[in-house]
Amino acid sequence: MRPGAVSSERESAAQLYKLTRQQHITGESFAMAAQVLLDKWDARGCDPKVLATIRKEVFNIDAPKK
């Protein structure tokens, strides 16, 4: 595991949590907004599988439809 990995993944989870608190985003728009955040953290070096697991298992957010 690279240094700072847990900290980065924790920060990504904090940003997802903030997104869940925004009442005006729902449905597919919500899933897409969550994916944008995960893409950002993926680009910063976080493991995309871990990010996807956090999205689904912790926040119950499905991946956006393609």
C-alpha cells in the first residue's frame, strides 16, 4: 500500500458523504456526481476497486448507467 492511501480514500469518502447531504441531487444525476468524485480520486492514485466498494457498500450509491 502506498503512503497516504488510507488518508486519500478516507477523504474521498468524506466528499461522498457531503454529496449525500445535498438534498437536491437524486437518481442518475446523483450517481453521475458520485462517479465524478471517484474519478478524481482515481486520478490521484486511489484504487478504483476500493473507491467503488466505498460508493456501493458504505453509501449505497449505484454506478451510473452508461
